[in-house]
Amino acid sequence: MTMSALKDKVCLVTGAGSGIGTATAVTLAAEGAVTVLVGRRRGLLDEVAATIAAAGGTAHVAPAAVDDPAQVSSLVDGVRERVGPVDVLVNVAGVSSKARNAQWLSDDDWDHVLRVNLSGVFALTRAVLPDMLARGTGTVITVSSIAAVRPGLLSGPAYGAAKAGVVNFMNYLNASYRNEGIRATSILPGEVDTPILDNRPKPPSEQERATMLRAEDVAAAVLLAASLPQRAVVEELLINPTHQRDLSGDIEASRWAGAPDAVRPDGRTSPAAEEPRLI
């Protein structure tokens, strides 16, 4: 990769306040990109921007909720006015539900997960697409999940469905606009050691996290897709930890997370306390 590949390109990264989003923004800025940091919490975005600036990069903070179409539209208009139209959109922002069993998942949780992980990607892409088409070039990269192709209790029904949906949407973009200069990429990571794991019914131990992917590994995949010559597009990239750990305990905890106490084994209420139980 050369510095010139992304130098002065406007790269908008959602979920930039932590985890994969932070690592991606830092990585792209190190390649000369003008990064736009999007997330809900300004304080975290300011910290990332300071890190990028200290390393000699350029970052602009733009707080917004990606699941609010009005905020998304205002965000993209503001970026265009401040730094120019978006060259590379990287959709990282994501959320999962506490309940991972379809029996216990509420309508509100289902809707919230799909709004952030799927509808937000659509709204942002729709907002940047006109400028990209007008210039005949643009790249949309979405961090999906292995759950898109290997769904189950570990990720839950809403998260897996949303992540599969964005893969389909990236394929739609390639099918519809590739001859007009638009490239779309889906990146499907396996387990990544990021703060979102703390929300799992059974959060992984430090020893388990040590074998997982790191945020910078996924950021490297984003960089590959963003910096390849215009003639090449990475349509889909699946990246997994080399070591595959035993997930049986995690899956069993996910089975009972959010379940009414009356139907839980032994009436216990802590998913993390469950012994593996096959039923």
C-alpha cells in the first residue's frame, strides 16, 4: 500500500469511537486519508481524533446516530460542506441484543438491531451515493459478521439477519453501480476482541479473548478494500481467528439469556452462571 492510494481521500467511518471503528479510522488516517469520525458519543470521538492528530493525521469529529435518517442526511451534507464529498464510506457501527433466543427477543430489540445494523447502512449509503455517482468513483465498505453466513444462538436472530442483509445490500450496489465506478465490499469477521463482547450473555475471559482477532486485523482488511486500484474490487472478505475455541458454553448461555425465570433451568437468572446443558 502506498501513501498516495488514500491521500486526501475523505473517508467517513461510523462506530469510530471504539473497537473496529477506532482501529479503522486510525489506519486510514495513517495512509493519508481525511477521516470523518462518526458515533453517538462526542467524548470518545474527540479522543480518537486527538490520537490521529498526534500521529500527524487528519480527523474531523461528526457525532450522529446512524439509525436516524434525518441525522444521517444532515451529517453527509455537513461533511460535504466542511471537507468535501465522501470518497470512502466505512460502515462499522453496530449493536446486538441481550436476548439471543428468538423466543425471548422483543419487537423493540429486533427493530433496534435492524435499524442500526441494516437500515443505518442503507441510509448512509443512500446519502453518499449521489456524489459518488456524479464523480464516477466511490467505495462503500461494510463490516458485517460471520453471523451472516453462520447464524445461531451466539449472535442471535436479529444480529444475524441484519448482517446478512448488509451483505445482500453490498452485492446489490455492485450489481447496480459497478459500471458507474462504485465499489462495495462486505467484510465478515469472526470473533473480534472488542468492547461489544462485554454485552454477551457469557462475556469471554481474557484467555479466550487472547486467541481472537483484534480490531486492527479487521482494519487491515478495510484498508485493503479501500486502497486497491479502482480497477479492482474486493466484493466479500471473510476473516476468522486461526484458533477456533470451544463455544458450547457461550451458546448455552445465549440460549437462556432473557428467558423468563420460570422456564430457566433450576430457575437461575444469571446466564453466565449456567453450566453447559444440551436440550
